[in-house]
Amino acid sequence: MSGFGDYIAARRKALKLTQKDLAPQIKKSDGTAISAQYLNDVERERRAIPTDAVLESLAEVLKIPTDVLYFLAGRTPPDIQRENIPEERILAAYGAFRRELSAAPNKKKRL
């Protein structure tokens, strides 16, 4: 999988949207739209990863699961950011995550 900016650009192009088409649809936490220049900077990774509000707006408009964008952004989604989680549960969660990512892509898993 590519980096955050490359992924956003590829998805935008797959939907046949220009940066000028997409930018007004992406909202910040205050409800205002991002600029086409800001989007260009994000796609070229000249800016830091956007805020959660912008990231989630991008996911919605580009029809991308938010978890994929959080992963590419190197951040934990807000719905699983918790305090007072025992260390062993954190280690178990990351262990399961690593096992899933390293599993053979065509290997079927039992539930």
C-alpha cells in the first residue's frame, strides 16, 4: 500500500475528480472546506497528515474505510483510543494486528 498522499490522489483520480472538484467537499471541524492547494499539499505529502475531521471527510467523500486512512496516517482511530487499558491487552491487540498483516493473503481463516 502506498503512502497517505499517494493513496488519496489515486482514489481521487479513480473517481475522476480534480483537486478543485474534491476540495470543496472536504470539511474541517468548523464546517469550512479545505482549499485545492491544501489538498495538493496533502497529496504531495508537503503537509502533515490532516486532522481527524478532514481525514474522516476524505474517507466519506472518497468512499474509503476510515480505518484504512487512519492506518496510512499512522494514527489510532478515535473510537479505540482509551485510557487505563492494561498493558497485556495492548500487547495482545498489537500481536493480533501483526499476525493479520503478516498472514498469507489467500489463506482462509476460521472464525
